[in-house]
Amino acid sequence: MYEAKIVSYPRTDDSKISMAQFYQLLPLVPTIARVVNVDQSLLTHRKPRFTHVTTGSVDHGANRPGERVPQTLASLSKYGKSGPAIYSVVAKNYLAMLGEDYQFDHVTAELADYPSFKTAFNVPVALNYKLIFDSSRQISDVDEAQGEAQGKLGQTAAPFIFEGANKKPVRPTMKWLMNYLQHYNIGTGATRVSTLSQITAGTTALMKERRGALSLTDTGTISAILTEGTIISSTNATKRLMTLMDQVGSFKLHPDELLTTATQTVTHDLPIMVKNADKLKASLGEPEKLVKHYPKKAKTGGQTSTGKEVSFNQVWGATGLPPRKWPTYWLARKFSFRSRPSGVNPWPCTVN
């Protein structure tokens, strides 16, 4: 879709677009809105918002629709099942920038006799841009309904005994993990998606997802135990490494200094990982023996060029040889084979 100019470059570090990019897409807004079924009467803010548009320079600009607008969302199915969904999210997120501000009343109240007892909530007045795309709900870790406060306060309060308890930990969902990585500025959005896809699929997956929640596989548990206390497992270290890489890219830091940091990390972490390996048996038990069973081949007999009988898995001959890189100069010459005892070079030959 990027190569077809339907969306912008996905693997971008930019969170804003440039002025030029903003005004480049502005004439296409009605067409984009029609494709993703957005009410154009909501798109009344046609001036750049400096929370989304920068006067400075950008490398690729934040994710947005491309210069080429598809005729319909269904036509994007040729790029895969996720093609229409990707364009819909990118387009609506971009169009939300052109909606008016979300308006709400912030209500606070307290008990007359006990002013330390307070309450506060928001009552939506005009959703505006949230009717186009509510990004805060999309990235929220907590599945709560928003904008449903009734805005009603009674004249009296009913007391009750509150039992304090620690807040239940947030479920480790994919959304929670993505927000965590974004908070620590680890990788671009596309890199996060690609990496999480790799470590949650296949026989070597580190995590598995069930009913929306993530949990470690045995391989993931081994990785977590081995890297406990290491620099490479620290989000701060990863964030610092990303910062150093950015400095190298902008020629503010010599590449040798970055390589030195990587060497120091390996030197520090390797002994810790070796020591952590002793904890594996206590946490996971004895390792299982993996016995690989190879399919049996039927034995066949044959005869060499000298007339000697042989019995092997394959008949020796020019068309029955296993794959082997033969010298190219043999291609135009005759050769014959003779049997040899086991333990000796199994491919002797005499050239005629």
C-alpha cells in the first residue's frame, strides 16, 4: 500500500507531519472522508494544529493517507484482509485532526459537613473530533465506557464503609504492551508490531495470547530467567541505546562509541546469564529429551559397474546419487563406482 502511494511510509519515527504535507492532503479530504464514511460536516477545522503539524523538518512524517485515494475500502482487499482496516484507521485518525475540539463540563462536588470527601467527573457536551476517531479509547489499557456520566448529583450522600485493597494489576494485553513500549520510546510503531508478531508466532514463540491476555511460553520463561538483572533486559538501557543510535544517525556521535557501549553490555551481561542458567532447573524442572525420528527408507539392492552386488538405501548409479556438489570437470567424463567398507570415503570413483 505504501508502494502504491495509498498510505505514507509506515516505519516512521515522526509523530507529526510538516506544513507541506498538511496542505498537500487538504484538497483530498472530501474524497478520503467519503471512502471511510466520515461525515464531512464534522471536518470544519481546516487550519493546522500545532499538536499534530510542525513547522520544522520531518523525515517521513507521521502515518497518514497517501496521495492516491482508493475508490472504495473493498478495493484494498487485494493487499490482504487487513488492507481496508489499515486504511480506515489511518484515514480516520488523520481526519480527526480536522474536527473541532471535544467539549465537556468538568463537575466537582464535596460534602457540606465533610469537605475532604470529594467527587469529580466529566459530562460530554460535544464529542466533535471523537465522533470521527477517538484515539484515547483505542490506546486505553482499561476497557471502560467513556462519556456516559449522567451529570446528576443528589442533595444528600449515603455513607458506606470502604475497604481498602491494592489495585488489581493490569492484564498484560497486547494493547498494554504496545503502550508500555511507546511510553519508553522503544522502536517505531511498525517495528513494535513486527517484533511482537514474530515473538508470538511459531514454535519458538516467547509469548502466547489467550482470551486477550498474554502469557509466557516455556521459551519465553527461559528467556526471562536468563536475562534477569542484565542490562539488555532493561527498558532504560534500550531507550539509551535508541538515543545513541539517533545521535549516530544525526552525526552527533561517532559510531565507535556506540559499538563500545554494545561491547560493554555483552561483557557485563554474559556472566549474569551464565549464572542465571542455574535457576532454570528449579523453575522449569528437568529438561525434556528431544528424540528426533527420521523416516525409514526402504532398502534396495543393486550392482556396481564391476558386477559386485551391493545392498544400500539407494542404488548406486549416475541417477541414484544423493545430492552432492561434484567438481564441474566431471560432467563431461565417464566414471564408475566400486563398493568400499564402512567408515571409509563412501564416494570413491575411478575415472576411465
